[in-house]
Amino acid sequence: RRETKDMPAMDRHAKGAHNQSLMREVNERIEQLAEDAAHPEFLCECANVDCAATIPLSLAEYEAVRSSPLHFPIKPGHDFPEFERVVEENKSYVVVEKVGKAGEIAQRLDPRASA
């Protein structure tokens, strides 16, 4: 999970924020396609570029997380405390909030910001 140990902290924060923003864009498309699905699965929006885990979220749950451009739904244990904090937990997923430079990047890359 921490394959970037030798990378400077700010580079890890930026890379993590970019990865999470990419997963968020994919999930935006999944949400559009899943409107009729009874139990949609969304991609884990963690900062690990190798993660391919999915999270069972209803459309209402996903929308609640997406109400903030700084919040990302992830699998439990996939958080990176160096640049995000857990703000909500349940049995299927946790919600992390990006902080510092990573938060600035996440906000700038929010696909809903230009909508």
C-alpha cells in the first residue's frame, strides 16, 4: 500500500489526491449508469493507485458523500492519515476528508465543480 515511501511527502499527497479524483470521475459515470440498479457497486476512491476494490453504496449514500468535494468513500483500512482523515465509518465503507494540499487538489479536480 505504501509503495511511495521514498517519494517526498507533498508528491505523495498530490499523487494520492489525483488518484482519488480519477476514481471519483469513474464513480460519477457508474452513478449515471447505475440509476436503475438495485445494488450498485462503486470503486474504492482511496489514494492507492493499485486498488481495484469496490464498495456497495446506494445512490443516496454516494450522493451524501459527494455533497463535499473533499470527501471520498473508501474501503475500511484504505485511508492515508498523512493527508486525509476519517470523518464517517460504517461496516461497508468509510468516508475520508482530504486535508491540506491534497484537499486543494481534490477540490480543484472535482468533476462537479464545473457543472
